[in-house]
Amino acid sequence: MNLKSRLAVMNFLEFAVWGAYLTCMGNYLGSAGLGDKIAWFYAIQGIVSIFMPTLMGIVADKWIQPQRLLGLCHLAAGFFMLVCWWMGVQAGFGQELPNKGLFIAMYTLSVAFFMPTIALANTAAFTALKNNGYDTVKDFPPIRVLGTVGFIATMWFVNCAVWEDGAFSFTLADNAHKFQYTYMQFFVSGVLSLVLFAYCFTLPECKIEKKQERVSLAETLGLNAFKLFKTRKMALFFIFSALLGMCLQVTNGYAGPFITSFKGDPAFASTFAANNATLLTSISQISEALCILMIPFFLKRFGIKIVMLMSMFAWVFRFGFFGIGNPAMPGVLLFVLSCIVYGVAFDFFNVSGGIFVDQECEPSVKASAQGLFMMMTNGIGATVGTLAAGEIVNKYCTWQDGFLLGDWQTCWFIFAGFALVVGVAFALVFKPEKNVKCGA
């Protein structure tokens, strides 16, 4: 197997670990007595993203090669995820967890070790490609797309896999013991983490470079990037990054419980979408993979501001279509459209935003500026947004007989209204005129 294929396998497994539970975890949490804490389970990812990637990055820079640290992090993440699975087994299917605090702690530790692996996987891939004479701009995107394929693959597996009465099978029909409704999704994620742990030690070495110059603590921790806030353009960009980041985890946390909630309505209980929420929402990830390939064309044709505005208004449609759709024809087509526009909503901001940071900043602060961008979006923004969304959903909806029922339409319209306000404000105040690179 050549290097690019080996790195593609690494990316496939990296995101397969995440896809096993990220979009369907809410359904299990409801039956386990943690339905009102769904927002916290997704906010935890944002909280640990503020500091764990930085800490693991320092370790990878100074002491442990990134591909090995990637494996060790997955060993820890997989172990704690399997503890979550075992606690679910002990409680029994459809039963509340007796020790909810311990379950949350184990999940937190698993996520704390998983979130840094996304950056470590990129570092290992970039280093290996450069060391072997490959062009990262040309050769990395096809490798990264395999990560999205891995995410989709485990979404489909968990949606269809059934474990009942000691027998394993696959079905698209309604079945109470589908993995997407049970603790088995954590088992799939944990096992794949352990597989990736072993696989990482077969990857090429990424030797640590000994740096002669002395680096300040602020530079080591990436704090020097905060001086970018002195520039109005960059300050506005990072502020809006945090505001739009508030949308990122809302549908990951609540799209599954929302679509599945229609099973509580006799008019929709037997529809395909209501019984296969995870499979339906996987269209979002398929759209994401395709939209990554469209970004260079749109950036060249329309520029960074228009592309980012496309993303912001795509979030309006993402939430709005959920608000007016339903699992039956023709309403289910609005769910499909919501999933399709997700690719624009997610990629056109995250990817084009990263390109904007790279273009606008001096080389001396590019790495730390990218870290700041991730902290504002996936850290602060996603954490605040997820917790706020949780308060809104808990106000309008309640868990009844295993389904999160209530006034979902109002929830989705509130989310859509927020995205609309952010988009209009961005259009009015953000002016990315060309000037001297920031950080000089």
C-alpha cells in the first residue's frame, strides 16, 4: 500500500470514530435519562477544544512524534468510550443510567483525548507527504475526503445495525434495538479508536525537529495570535467566527431527536425518515464532501466575503427547512434540502475562513491564527451556541415515552432568525479590503 493510501485509511478511521455517535447520540441520551443534558454533551466538545489541541500540539512538537501521539490519544479515547458502552450494558436497554455523573465524566475524558486527534491527524499527514516529496495542496484533499467517507460509513452502520436476543443483523425498518438508539454506538466508536491506535504505529515516522531559537511561552501557547484583534478587519472576522460557530453543533445534537420525534405521532410513525434519522442526516456529510471540492471555484469567482455570506444564509435555510418539513412526502424533501445546504453552511465558512486567515496573516502568526480561528468557532462559539440551543429546546420540548416532543418549529425558527441576523450584520460591517498582512 502506497503512502497516500495509508494516510487515506488513517483519515477514514479518524472520522469513522466520530461518526459512530456524533449525530445519533441524542436518541440514546433521552432513553438513558440524560435528555435534558444533550446540549452539554455537545458543548463538552467545544470546551475541550479550547485547550486540549494546544496542549497535545506542544507535546507533539517537543516530545512525542505526532503519529504516535495520535495513536496514544485514540487509545485513551477508545478506553473511556468503551467504559461508557459498558455502563449502558449494565443499565440495560431503554433504562436510565444509575450513575449519570460517572457516565458524563467518562464521556468527557474520551472527547478530551479525541478532539486533539483531528489536528494531529492533519499534522501527521502533512509531515509524511512533505517528507516524501508530495504536494500537500494537491495530494491532501483527496486523502481528507476519505475522512468524510469514514464518517458517513459509520453513520450508516449505526443506523442499520441491530443487536437483539444475541443476534446481529441489519435493517432499515423500525427496530427498538438499532445501534442509533442504544449504547452500542459507543462500542463501535471505542473499538475503532483502538484499531486506529494500533494502525498509527505502522505509519511513517514524523521526526521531531529540534528548534534552536528560544520561543516565548506566549508563542508556544499560540497567545501571540490575539494581537490580530488590534486590526479591525481581523477583529470583526473572529467575532463573526464565534457568532457563526454558535450554529455548528445545533443540528448535530438535535436533528436526530427531532426527526425521530415524529415516531411519537401516529401520522408519521411508520415513515422511512422517522425510523432512519441517522441515515437521512448522512446526506449532510455527503454534501459536505462535495462542497469541499467547490470552494476553490467559488472563492475565485466571488471572493471571500460572498462565499462566507453564502455560508451564513445557508444556515438560515438549514434551520428553516427543518422548521417547515416533516418525514412524509412532500415534507421530507425539505429535510433533504436542509441536509444538502449543510455542505455550503459548514464548508464555505470553515474551509474558506481558514484560507482567509492564511492569506491575511504573516507567516510568523499563521499557525497560531489558525488555532485562534478554531478556538473561536469550534471552541467558544460552538460551546455557547450549543448550550443556548439546549435551553431553547428544553423550554419548548420535553421527553415523553422516549421521544423529544413539543414545539420544534419555534425552535428551528429561532435558530434560523439568529443566523439571519448574523448574516445581515456581517454583510453590513465586514469589509475584507486588501491591505498589509496582519501580524507584521
